[in-house]
Amino acid sequence: MNSFMIKKLIAKDWYFNRYIMLAYFVGGLIALGVMFSGGTTTFTIGSILLVTAIISLGCHLVMGTVVQERTNQTLAFIMSLPVSVRDYTAAKLFANITVFLVPWVLLSAFLLSIMSTSQIGSGGAVPIFTLMLFWMVITYLIMLGTALVSESEGWTIVAMAVCNTAFTLVFMGLNAIEGIGGELLKQPEVIWTGASLSVLAVEVAAIALILSLTFYFQSRKTDFL
Amino acid sequence: MTAAIMRDVRKVYPHFTLDGINLDLPAGQIMGLIGPNGAGKSTTIRILMGLVHQDAGEVQVFGHAMPAGEVKTKADIGYVSEDMRLYGGQTLKWHMGFIASIFPSWDQSYADDLLRRFDLTADQKIKGMSHGQRVKASLLLVLARMPRLLILDEPTTGLDPVARQEVLAALMDVLADEERTILFSSHNTQDVEQLSDSITFIDRGKVIASDDKESFLDSWRRIRFEVPNGANLPTVPGQETVQTSGHISVVTTSNFSDASAKAYEASGARIMAVEHMTLEEIFLSNVSASRGRALQ
């Protein structure tokens, strides 16, 4: 792989998306402020805002850096440079994932740290929140992989719709698992059960699988423009 | 030295097949690739660039087998395509910096010179430029990095006549600077005729003719005959198309000579006129003859 060109392409996408990353991070911080401003209602509203900020960041990045690069016909410009499809895929995945993960890591760290403190007393919800945060990474990678592999705006929008619809269902499903949701959410302390650790391991494996499949399908392409 | 070679290249799509493409692009030559829309020009070029992998056949660019040598080869190729866009939200200056950071061969003084000659403003955002200015900006970006091979895939398509002439004039101006190997594709024969040393006609996925521009113009003729009752025009080598209306027949030939004229006259036909053909007429006759042969 052409590491020189991969670095150039990553730097380009970081440069193009620096304000987007900052804007969604600030939006996420505001959502956290609302969550912990006191009261159950504001906690719920803030949670929805935070989830919306993270999911929207993912959608924005996928549409802006992958789909629009094709629809705006700038992909031909990039592919005229000394890069292969593998170089392009590696650069696109690395740039997108890091731009997504910087605000995601910071917001997740703030959220889970605050929840874990004894004053708030919502440590029992930390595992399910962690699992849902990882689920958002999974859905982001599904959308990104779909955009890269399908090269289709339509399929990418379908993937976004399915992933976003699945969010509530996944939350309900996890909440129904003993050792992750239910009574555990009312506990003030953080309790990592075997069930929550197992789901976390499955999510990490899913992330690795999606990345591998994206590379695999991209490397099989014989036509790229 | 040959810059690019294609041998028996084949690419099959569900509704289109590029078949038996043989092409030799000598270094230092400007080759025009002419074909109607959908003829396979862009596919041929994308195979040369390694962006599309051929199903069969051999492709070499500067000695590198394609598509395996895609990355090394593209370092020596400057590519501008009708369906290629620069980043609208960025300035031309940003693009120049981006390209300069990738190619050590980038010549800033030449880029500044091209800015003046193309009448472009480096600080202007691409989205604020006209289509003609965007094409010239793309040309500047590839020319200033001094590629050994320049591939221009229908760069004048979609331009209004004024912008098209501006782009062609600018292109002819800079091409006169030094020897470059160029592959220039278009469905507009006038554009290609102005720029090219050699011409390759492509239609329905096949190369139907390839020769020096001057050879095409020298050897092709349209001959008008009066054919009296009882006389039949013979089939003379090089005869491409025949159109008959009453006693008048019009023959196009790709190999006109005194001998072929005498062969027609020997049949009893009287030559009324022998006319030179424009490149467009030669192209249309080639397409017509090729499609006629395909039907037979």
C-alpha cells in the first residue's frame, strides 16, 4: 500500500471535516449539559439530543466524504492520483473513523464518567449506555461500508434508515436482558455482568467483521469509476 | 519508444463489450481518440489508467503492466476528464498546494505562468468558476506537475462554443511548449483535428481505424460518378461506402489513387468529381462502413 498517498488523503478529509467534527462535538456537549441539568425529563431529552448528535455526525460524514465524492464527481480527481482502490479504501476508512471517533470518545468519556459519579447515582445504566454507544459505532461502520461498497446513494440511505430504526429496538432488546437492563439500571454503582461483557465482545467482533468485509468487497472490485 | 500499448483488450459489460482493442501510442505523439457517445472511449482510457480491469488482453503503460502497475503508472499520467470535478468548496490555490505536496515534479513558476495564460485566479473557489474555467483549472493542475503522458477524456464536452475555443486555444498554446505524449478523446472531430498527430476511430467497442491524421486526409476521397445504363461500379480495394440515386453514385474510398480512378472508369462510369473529405466525414464513413460490415 502507498502509505504516502494514504496519509495525504487522510489529511485532506480531516481538513475538509474539521468544522463538522467540532460542531457535532459542541452539540454533544450541549446535550450532556441538558442531560445532567437535573430532573428525569431533561435527562431523557438530553439523551435523545446526544444520540441524535452522534448518529447525525455519522450520517453527515458518510454522505459528505463518500457519497458526495461520487455524486460531485470529485472521486475521478482523487483516483487520477497515484492511488489504488485499496489505498483509497484504507484512507477513507481511517479518516472517517478517526473523525467520528474523536468526538465519540470524548462525549462517551464525559457521559460515562458523569454517570459513574456517586452524586448522580446512575452507575447501573453505564453498561447499557456503553453498549449503545458501541452500537452507534457499529451502525456508523455499516453505513460507511455500504456507501463504499455499493457506491450507491440509495443503498446508503436505506442503510441509514435501517440502522437508525434499529437503535430503539436494540435498546429495548438489551434492556430486556437480565444483567444488562431492568432492575440493574436503578443501581447507583457500575456493575459489569457476564451478559453485558459478552454483548460488548460481540460488538467489538462485529466492528472487526464489518471492517474486514468492507476491505474484502472493495478489493474484489474490477471497475472503480 | 512507446508510451502505451494495448493488445487484444476485452472488457464485457451486460450491455456493452469492448473487444479486440489494439492501440500503440508512441512517446511524443498526440493521439486523438474519436468515437460517438458510448463507443468505448472512456472505458478504453479507464483501462489504460488501471481504474477498470480488462477481462482479457495486455495493457502496458511506460513498461508497467496494467492494472497491477496502476499506482506507479499514474504518477506519470495527468488525467482530465469531462466527468471529473475539483472540490467546489476549495480554492484553486488549495488544489495547487495539494498537488504540489504529492508530486515533486510540480513546477510552481510554470503553474503561475499557466494561471496568467488561462486567465485564472488562484484564490477563487472552484464553485465560483465557470465550466470553462474549471476545465482550465484541471488542465493547469496536471500540466504543472509535468506528467509524461497526458490523458484528456472529452475535456471540451459541455462547454459553450466560446469556452470550448478558449480551452482549445489554451491547450494548443501550452502543447506547443514541449514534446508531450497525449491521448485526447472526443466525439467532436474538429477538436481532435486541431490537436492530434494521429487519429484512432472507435465505434461500438471496436477500433475501426487508426492512422496518422495526414494519411487519413490524404488517402480518403469522395468520388461522384455518373453510371450509365448497363455499367456496374466495380468493388475497388479501399472502397468503404457506396450510395446510389438513379444514375448518380457516390463512393467513399480510404485508399484513393490514380489506379483506383482508372479501375472505376474502366467499368464505363464517368467521374464527375473527386473531393477531399473532412475528418468528420472520414469518421462518419468509417463508422458507416464498419457498421455495414458488421451487418454482413
